[in-house]
Amino acid sequence: MVAAHWGSEVGEAGLAGSRDLGFSGPSSFDVAADGTIAVLDQVNARVERWSRRRVEAVSVDVSGGLADFGLEPGGPMDVLEPPNRMIPAPVLRSFRGDGSVRWTQRLSDRTWAKLAVGPAGPAVQQQPSEQWLPVAEHGAALGRPAQAERGRPGRPLANGRELVVERVGAGELRLAELEGDAVGRSWRVTSATPLGEVQLAEPNGNRIVVVTKAYTDDRSEYVALVLDRSGIVFSFAVESLEWAESAPLSRFRLSGGSLYRLGSTRAGLFIDRFDVEVSR
């Protein structure tokens, strides 16, 4: 889908760090409804967009740290940044499609795990509350007290429901779709191989797509699961290729019937696409 050498020219991807300390590349990406792939190239302070016709770059005012990134309907872009020497608290920055700033808002909690764009705007899984807190509603930023008041255990979905994900022990994953405070559907996934972080858990029609890491002492890979009411409909494994560091939970995105993966090698950045539309 996308392949970019390390560099600073349009169509290349920025790389920072050293052989001794490790390297960091573009920290996150997202996929628009029309299939355009947008990559947060924070090393070069820009967002690059790959479409079928061309690649273009838009400058954005970001700190250069590993950040999460999301596209809102209509073109706005959200960048979730960690604290740094100048700003001691994590912030969410919202940009227009041309890179100009809409607003900047500090998070309610002291750190974060993941950014997602919900039905009313961006929401962040914040820590230590371990809740999904909205940071904006209908284009307007929410202050810290308002974020905390609206916190929920699950990620808000477009259908008005929430999706709760919980890891239990080394090899168990539990998911529940909530309708209000009632459980509509739920799943319990167990594995003989230890399971790590959950990269993605999102609806795809009436199914749920989940990507989690499975690991042993000397190997790791990502496992994609497609779930419906009867259980696992389909699954496949994706090799872990992460030569340059990115934001921890930003390596996979779901758009339409496709799963996208951000990876890197010594040569550069790449984004692969996998079909998760399966019939039964």
C-alpha cells in the first residue's frame, strides 16, 4: 500500500535517534473514508497523505515526541502528545486539514494509552483512571473537569454503544459491548500463548475486529481476530516488524473492510492492508 524511505523529502519518512539509543520513525497513522492514508511524521513536523493519485505533506506544529493521531470526518486532524520539557502534561492538539490549529487541550489525567475518534469527537483512554474520556464534543474542546465527568469504561462507538476490553492474566482477553449499563454481547478469548497489549478492538458491521500481540521468550507476532455472536469467525497472524519505534498502540487501523498495519525496516516505513471482510 505505502512504502517510504527514511528522509525529509515529500514521500519519505522522518527518522530520529541513534544506533545506540534506538530509532523512532512516524509515530502513528490513520485512514480516511476515501482510502487516503495519513501518516503523522512528527520528526519532520508534518502529516503526509498518500492517495491513489499522489502524496502530499502538510506542516503541523507538534513537539516531535511519539504521539497518537486520528482523522475526524470532514478533514480535521487530532494529535495526542506526551509531556515534554516545555509542556509538563499531555495535550491533544486539533488541526484543520491545512495544518492550522483549531485548539489545544490538556488531558484530565496525567498520561494516556490511546486516541480514538468517537461519534461526538476525539476520546482518549486516560490513565490512571483507565477510562475513555472525551476531549472534545462537536468540534469544541472540553475542559479537564468536563472530561472527567463524562468518562466511561468503554470506547464510544458510532451506534451509541461502548466497547470494553479487559486483559485477564497472561492468556485471556474479555470484551463486552455495552448498551447503556447493560451488556449486549460479550466474548472471552483464551490462549495457551501469552497475550500482550490490545492494539485494536473495533466494530466492522455486526462483527468485532481485535488485534492483540502474542509472544514467547524469543518471538512475537500480532493476531487478528474477527468475532461475531458465535465466536471467532476468522483469524490470522501478522509478523511484528518494528525496526523504528512508534506510539505503542497505534500500529493498526480499521477502515471499511480492511485492516491496515504500520511497520518499519532499516530501509524505511511501510503500511500493509489486509482484508477482514469474510463470509460465512
